[in-house]
Amino acid sequence: MSINPSQQRSPGIPCPRCGFFIEMSVQSLLYQASFQCPGCLLTLSMDRNQSRPALEILQKINKEMENIEKHKHFDL
């Protein structure tokens, strides 16, 4: 079964206060200090020191995603 691109959900999380979906890209998770819910304006921040192992894995994933994007139009 294939997924229609319009059915794919952007990465993110529901707001813990109001439930509004907060979009977060891989790049924003890696480089943004905090996020604000567009629904209720709650500010969410991450303990980057405690989250370091997850952020290191995310950095590797981001690097591979960039490599795939760079080579996906490769012609022989």
C-alpha cells in the first residue's frame, strides 16, 4: 500500500497542554533551543545535555538524509 504524499504527516509532537500539533523538522530539533505551540503559545525546551545521545543519533540520520537527497537524482 502506498501513501499519498498529502496523507503523510509532518514530523512533530502534540502540545502537552492543548494537543495542537507542533511541527518540528530534524534540523529544528538539532539546532533550535525551544519550540512554541501555535495553539496555546506554550514554550517547550529540551535538556540538550540529557538528550545528547538521542541528538547524536539524530545528527547521523540528518547527515544520511542529506546524502540521499544529494544523490537521488544521480543518472548513469
